[in-house]
Amino acid sequence: MKHGQSSADAGMCQVASFDPKAVAQARRVLPPTGDIRQTAERLAVLGNPGRLALLLALDGRELCVCDSAKVLGGSVSGASQHLKELRRLGAITFRTAGKMAYYRIADPRWIDLARSALALAGRPARTKASA
């Protein structure tokens, strides 16, 4: 809080009090705690720049682990870890062809989520058609 600024001016209550009716109404609209935790976990995945970049790079195409590493400008093991986490959450899937593994989007809602997150930052994502 800045000098001379009251707690109310800083967006804080000046007294410790609550409205039981408002609290009860707000709690009624909340999903179960487990659903909130699961959703927060999925959102946290997008909080990592590498995973967000991989999701967007996989929009409309398949990439092998080596190509994914090149897209990120990092190591194969780093890209593999990102892909593993995205796969664990059901965002992507893979197929094998001989000794190669190719990753692709498994659930298009992840692309929608990634684009929405970019839009919040004022940075619209290029669509697969415009890439």
C-alpha cells in the first residue's frame, strides 16, 4: 500500500466482516473443488512457454520429437518432457512410424484455450490457415 493510501483505496476492506448470504450464493456457483484443481493444473501447463509454443506449433500438423526440439530451439530431451506433460493431460497424442513418433493435437479445445490465453495478452495467434 502506498503512503497516504487507505486500505479501501488499495482495494481492501477496512473492517473484517463478511456477508453470509453473498458468500453462500458465490459458493453455490462454484464447481467441485476437484474440478477447480484439475482446471488449474491444465491452465498451469499453458503457463510454460515451451508447452504453449508446442501446442500452437502442433495446430494442424504433426511434429516428431526432433522437429519439436528445433521449433523450441532447445534439446530433444526438453521437448520430450514438454510433450510428455501435454500427452499426460490429453492435449496431444502420437503415432509411431518405424522408429519415429509423431505428435498431434488430440483435443482441439486445447488450441482454443491457447489462442484465448494469447488474446488475453493482446497477441492473437496465427491460425493454421494463416501460418
